[in-house]
Amino acid sequence: MPTDRARATRVLGASDLHLVERFSYGITPRLAGQVRRAGGAAAWFAAQLEPARGADPADDYSLWWPYLAKSPDELWEASRAKEMGGGEVMADLQNFVLLRRIHSERQVLEVMTEVWENHFNVPVREDKVFTWRRDYGDVVRAHALGTFRGLLRALEVHPAMLLFLDAAVNDRDKPNENLGRELLELHTVGIGEHDEDDVKAAARVLTGWYVDPRTFAASYETARHWTGPLSVVDWSHDNADPDGRAVTDSLLDHLARHPATARRVCRMLAVKFVSDTPSDALVESLAAVYLAEDTAIVPVLQHLVASDEFAAARGAKVRDPAADLVATYRAVRPRFSRPPSGTSGRRHAANMLNYQSSTMGSAPGAWPQPDGQPIDNASWASPARMIASLRMHWYVANGYFPSKGIRYRTPQQWLPAKRVRFDDLVDHMSRELLGRKADKRLVRACAKACKITRPSERIHRRHALVKWHFGRLTSTILDTPEHFTR
Amino acid sequence: MSDQTCCEEFGRLDRRTVLRAGALAGTTTMVGSAVVTTRPASAASADSVLVVLSLRGAADGLSLVVPYADPVLRAARPGIHVPESELLATDGFFGLHPALDPLLPTWRAGRMAAIHAAGMLVPNRSHFAAMEEVEDAAPGSGTRSGWLNRLVGDLPGGSPLQGFSLGEGVLPISLGGPEPVFASGSVDNVGLLGEKQGKFRRERERSLSMLWNRDRTVLGDAMRQAMAAVDDFQPAQQQSSRVGTYPSSDLGRALADVARVVRGDVGVEVVTVDQGNWDMHVNVGNLSGGRMVKQAADLAQALAAFLDDVRAFRDEVTVVVLSEFGRRVKQNTNRGLDHGHGSVMLVLGAGVRGGYYASWPGLENTEDADLAVTTDYRQVLAEVVHRRFPAAAVSSVFPGLVYDPVGFMRG
């Protein structure tokens, strides 16, 4: 009996797929359709880079977690009253961020928001940071496709950053050095460009910014600002005015436009989007664009994706565990439902995202240090991580966990036709889940996993594979090197 | 402040967990803020097991092991110094922080040494750069491996197990390098599937081999190591956990799992564990409250429980406790301590000749004064390596070091 003819799921060409995979959380048939309608990946990318676009429906998922809408003082009160702990609010935020990455139509914005949140990492678990952490993420997002200068100005003295790096309540004469140090070492010029005196002077520049330890109201307090001449690296200022906000801006602008910052930021972007070993020539050319465009981010990204090095780097980047989780859900496409509030919603899938991600080794905002989590391949290629990913793929592919508040597609829904050859079914699932055709290796591996001896075997609704073992097929496709990379 | 979350696993990702430099090789595992990494060097049982516990965030050695006879300390730390009358195991100059009380039996048994004013010879106040330097431990050599990775490479055996991972996260630099190592957040999570799959397990293994056997990237290496390690690790999984005897903390849970690995006797020779939260820029506190007393108590209780848990291996297990650098002598205006230089190292267990060891540099009460370093921390590590792992060469584990032992290990 012949196989029923089914229209094959269309896939993108290899170079289009490369660009889309690198700048999204994973290809889906829907995204592939959007790319085709835009006229190809380059046009899709250009449209995604426009910062002023309409709201993303995925933003509304924040409404699933009502505490995310509360102000810093309300959150603090709720925590003091033991009504809602700060850690719970942060878990809500992490769940929301993951759910938005899964569903967002603005994938490039999501990806870039993560990049900058990691560069300016403010760990969600940091004491008291929960009061301002959602706002911090929103500010990052607002600037993610703007300028680095804008990002630096908005984030360096954001209340969440001040709280994290001990600058929220500072001593004018002997300011805490933490924020000043990370401004130079991590956020801008980097190690080797400054000394201990620069750290002390930078800390002094940043005095005056204030977060009230009782109300969490943020303000600038002139009485807390240290005045007097200061120099940091190759910048100096007489700093005579008790209102030092202009001095902060002056230093941050200077550092944002510093060639050492340009190289450092552009190298980070090249490692994130090209390969672990970008050439110096690529980094230099990106830095030149960065400086010529006054730290604008979009021209740098456009230059990056137009480079030969980018084109040659297909599949060269490992997905970290959080990205694996998001890509897995994008591939498997279950429907999440809003969890009920209170304890009855705790095991619902939308509330399990951060848990799933954390137990594999990474989660949004979880990295506990100011340097942000590593973005190289080797850091996320350990035996333990592989085991954790295989386990997650197996649970999700079979719909075992999470099982509440989520509706998985059934095997019958995945079947492309009433009767289909096994090898055609593998090809179909590969197109649906990975956005590419199946090769012989994948067909053989799936046959082994599903105990199918003949690739021509006909699969239908009442076949044992469909009735009992479909998760083996799905998980095998998720376990491929292609799904572990982007 | 209530900080409960719906699942305790992710309520544990605490501040100052693991300090990591940007570019690292390898990967690991986290038990909340504690990280456990093990490296089984051979399937045979080990003669010596070295547990390296890193206090992440730069621990203040002057609070843990107090040089109370140095007159400067009290003046420099009016709000936070521990009074002499409260100290334990005083010898006329040094005394232990009272929160280290659970370790007193070990101290009295002569199985705990404190080496003070130890650290890197050249100060480095950046957590990340310092950590990289401390754990690489080969200044100027241009090596891209950590000292523990070189130690493992020097030891005979080389099991087919190419690496082992007890959790999530990123490998400490000390273990990173060409020798494969393994890491995992929990002993129980080591398995190809979330459940016993009976006959299907073989099919899955074959299928994974087909998918990955030609993949020569770091991912392919990791997948092959994972598959090889899963079987050989089972004896550790069969050991029951005695986590109830440990403090309910990340470090307690991590060390309870480390003990299972030791008792499972799967050939692990080097284990690293981290304890976060030592970066005390604010509120170091005193004996009635604040961060130090809590943190030191967690450290001591967890270590004491661990030593008891592995008492059947008391002639094998040596624990080294170190931090990337120390803190300043003088307290800051937040009753905290900023980044300094020298600190204290602790060595406990097998082969230790207990007591205080220091060439005391004297303290100064000036704004930026540090505890000066008089003992290169590599001498301390080298002495442990030399005494506990005769098969390893100090010169290859610590290139360029002129070995000059302190004398806290028995020959």
C-alpha cells in the first residue's frame, strides 16, 4: 500500500537558517514562514532590528504573574509582611522571561536583551535586588537595540545595579569600590586599562546616586556626592558641583566611546554570534563601526552578519541549557495555560520553566557574579550538562514533566498523513522540530531508538510507535548535535 | 525577609556563588551556591583523596583565625573584631573564631592546620583575575590548565571514564584543562534518562552513538564522556546519603554528596567544592549577628559533618580550604571589609600535622593596609600534593615553583 501523499513542511535554505538560528531562540515552521514572507533572512533580520515596533503579544504573559506589576516599595512591603517573598517574585520573573522567549515574535530583541542583561549582569538572587529587578530588565530591553552609551547610562546607576554592587547607600568620603571596579573591569574598558586609583576615582564619581533603604525610592542626593577634581583612565573633571549627575554622564559617555570598550564589547558580540575564536580583524572592524556610529548597536550587528566569518560559522555555537529549554519548547510547541494563583499553581508548567532551566545549569539572571555567565562553547559542554539536557528532552518529548498546565501535541497530531513511511515520518519530524531535512544518520538513529527495522515500514494511527513510543522519536530528534547548537 | 520560593532547588542560587573568569574550559555542576566537581582518575580505589574547598568571594582570614596578639587588629576593627576571651584553641598569638567550634575535636586530635598570611605573592584585587591566577597556579607559564588538572594528569591510572560531573554550571579553573574531568550537581542525577528504561536503555545508547560518534566538537566529547561515566559511577549512587547530619545549607548538601562519592570508592582522587557568600563589603558583624558568624558556622558544621561521614576513609581524605585573596585590615564605613591580599588556609584530615603556621608580617592600621603575604599559597598546595600523591611531580603541577615546604604535613 502506498504512503499517503503529504505536503512536506517547507524549510529555509542553509544560510537563511543560519542567520535565523543565531538570532532567535530556535526555528519553528511559523518563524520560517515569516522569514519567507519577509523575502528572506536578511530582510527579516532588518525588520527585527527596528527598535520602534508595536507591542509583542508575548509581553502580555507578564499578566500571569501579578506581582511583576508591583512597585519596589510594594514588593518590599509584601516581603516584609511575608505575603510574597522576594525569591518568589524573582522566580516569577524568570518564568515570565523564559515564556516570553518561547513565544515572542521579536526574537532578535529577546536575544539582544539577554546579551546585555548578561553583560551588565545583576543576579536576581542578590539581596534586595528583587525590588527593582523587573524594571532593570525592562530598561535593558528598551535600550537593547539602541546605543551602548544609552545602555551604560541607564544601567550603571539603575537602582538594581546600585543595590547589587553596594553603591545604593554610599559614603561620600570613602565610597565602596565595588561598582567603580566593575564599571571599569567588566562593563567598559576591561582589565589592563586601569589601576586601583582609577577604581577609587570612579567610585567617587558615582557617589550621590541613592536608593532609600526603607522605601526603595531612588534619588540623587547632592549631599552624598563627593566633590573635587577626579581622573579616571584618560578622563578628568573638576567635579565642583554638588550635583554630580553631569559628571557621571561625562564619565560614562567617555568610557562608552573609549576604543578599549569598543573592542571589548565587539569581541563579546563576536563570540556570542560568530564563534569562540573570532579573528582580531573582525573585532577591529566591528569596533570601527561601533566608534564611527557613536556606539549604535544595530550597525555593528549588521556589519557582523554581513561578514564572511559569520557566514562560515554555521552551527558553531553551543546552546546553553536555558536556550536549550526554550528551543525545545519552541520545537515541541505545547500550549501553556495560565497557572492559578497560590499553591495550586505551583506545579503548573509556566511555573516550572525556571526550575527546569536551573537544574540544567543556567537560568535568566541566575548567574551569581557580576561578570555574567560564560558565552563560550566549552563552558556548556560538560558530561553533566549533556546528561541534564538528554533528561529534559526525554521528559518534554514524552509529556512526562511538566504535566500540569500544559497541553502537548499528540502523536496523531504530529502525523503528516494517515499512513506514512517511517523514513518520511522522520524527515517530517526533523523539518517540524529542527527546521531542516533529515539525513541518513538521523533516520538510522531514529530507527534504532524506535526499534524499527525497515525504513519503509508504514506508520499509522494505530501503529505501536504512535500509540506507545512516539516520545522516542521526538526525543531522538531533540538529542541531535543540530539541536544542541544554534 | 522571607525569601521562600516554590521549589527549594531554585531558591538556593545564592549571592556570590561561584566566581568565574570569562573564558573557561570544561563544565560543572551546582548544588545551589555550592559547586561540586569530581575527577575519577581511575576505576581502582584511591589511596589519597584531596578535597579542595574554595571560599568564593575572598574570605577574611583575620576573622577566621584571629591573630589576637597583634595590637593593631582591635584598633583597626573597633566594631567587628572578635575579642580574645571568646577565641578557641588560643596559643598566645592565634585563636580560632568561636563559630569554628564544631572543628575543635579535629583540631585537638592534631588533624587540622592553619597556615596564615598565605596567598599570591603579587596582590590582585579583582575576584575574577585573582581566581584565574590562583587556580591556574602557574604564573607566567602560559599554561591553559588548572593545577588540579595537572595533578590528575600526573597520576597513574587514566580511567576510560573521561570525565565526571556532579551538577550544573561551569568547571572551576583549577580543574580545567586537557585531562577530562567530571562534574555533577547531585550524585543521583547521573543517568542517561530520568527513569529506568530497562531494555530501551541499550537502544537509546546505540541511537545516541549514531548521532554523535562523528561529532568532533566539545559537545561530542562531552556526550561520549557522559555515556562512559554513567555506568562506572553507580557505586557512588548506591551509597546512602547522610545529609541529615549536615547543616541545611548548599555547602552541607554538597559535602554530603561528596561523601557518597568518597564512600562509593569509585576511584575519585580530586574533588572541588565551593562555598559562596564570602564577599563581605558590608555587615561583617560580630558574635551576636552579621554575616561572618553565620558563614563561619556553616563552614565549620559542614566540614565537621563531612569528616565524620567519611571517617572510614580518615587515612585517605585530606581537605584544603582556601580563598582567592583576603580582605583589608581596617573595617570600612559599612562595618564591612574591602578587598585585601593575604588570608588563611586550612588543611584538615589525613597526613596533617595540626597547629598554627605563619611567618607573621605584622599588621598596619592605615587606609589600604593588607595582611601581607609571607607564604606563597602554592607552597601549601605543593606540600599537600608532595605528601599525599607521591606519584605526582611538584614541578609539573606547579611549574617554576622552588619547593620549600612549610612543614604542616607529616612525611
